Amino acid sequence: IAGITQAPTSQILAAGRRMTLRCTQDMRHNAMYWYRQDLGLGLRLIHYSNTAGTTGKGEVPDGYSVSRANTDDFPLTLASAVPSQTSVYFCASRDFQSREYNEQFFGPGTRLTVL
Amino acid sequence: RKEVEQDPGPFNVPEGATVAFNCTYSNSASQSFFWYRQDCRKEPKLLMSVYSSGNEDGRFTAQLNRASQYISLLIRDSKLSDSATYLCVVRGGYALNFGKGTSLLVTP
């Protein structure tokens, strides 16, 4: 089934630990995005990638890094997790070339708790 | 000031009611407009795009007023299954800007 997968589904992490959230899409979309969603704050963009090999900073990039070695994968790394990074993380993708190029598809999310 | 503003609600309405959500955006150069739906603890999904001439999809009608930088969503004949959070979304460049969402609860 085509779509976006994220792993893990949920994670409890000790502060100071390194963590990588995985995101894979099989739709061959050009662009991929990472958002965090917090109660009362809505969805905020962390990092994005318009094509393999390029990345950019979103609204809240501090404490996070990304890479885009190929079209399908877009991992998000927390180098040293802090409690304020407790959130639900959504990966998304978009295809610039398709008729529905405006639609952004989301993965099921990763619920991260940093203690 | 957040780029996309919505009334957070919650809106509690009985089945069969008509309910309207409003949204304003601050960037006059914004190019595309959408309503997304998000069910509890799930990912957002596109409900409908919003066009300048207004558009309808079944019981849902979306309107855009570029001069006032205002977007609306009207839901007619509400169903229990319409209970969700509705996100107003605006594209101004490389990514989407999301409102915080308006919560709708349709009751029997």
C-alpha cells in the first residue's frame, strides 16, 4: 500500500539521549517535511527537503537535524533530547509534478516523550 | 502573530445542524488554501482545496476572500462522523502554514 511510514510509533526517551525518527515514503514524492504538533500550538514545521540531497530549516529547527540521501527516506535526529521536545512528530510528503501537487500527505506520526 | 488564525472552538452542534468555521491569514502573497481534517491522535488529511470562486464537495462548502484574507468552511447537515478538528492551511512558499485547528463535536 502506497504511503508514508514512520517509526517508531511511540517512544519514551531519557533526556540527553540521541534519537532518530524514521520516515519512508513509496510515492516517489520530491518534497518531504517534518512537523511537530503540540497542544495549543498546532503543527509547526521543523525541517523540509524539496528534493533528494537538499534540506532547509522550518519554523522550529533548533535541536533537530535531517538528511535526505535518497528520495524515499527523510530521518529526523534529535542529537541530545530535552523534555521540551516531547511532542507528536509527523512526516509528510508532496509531489511537485502531479496534478494534485498541492496535496501534502502525512504519515501516522511518532509520539515522543522525553523524561 | 501566527500566520493563520482560527477560532479553536470547540463547536458542539446537534446532528443535522449547519456549522461554519472561519480563518484569517496574514500573508497577502499566499498562493493556495486548504482545509484539512484531523481525527483524534491521527494524521491530518486533506478535506478540500479552497478556490477564489468558492467550491463545494457534497455537504462541505469552502469560500475564499483574498481582499479580506479570509477563508471559511461550511458544513451542512452535520453527521456524527464529522466530529474532528478542522485545520485551515495556507501555502505561501515551500511548505504549508497550519492554523491551530477548530474542534467540532457533533452530538446525537
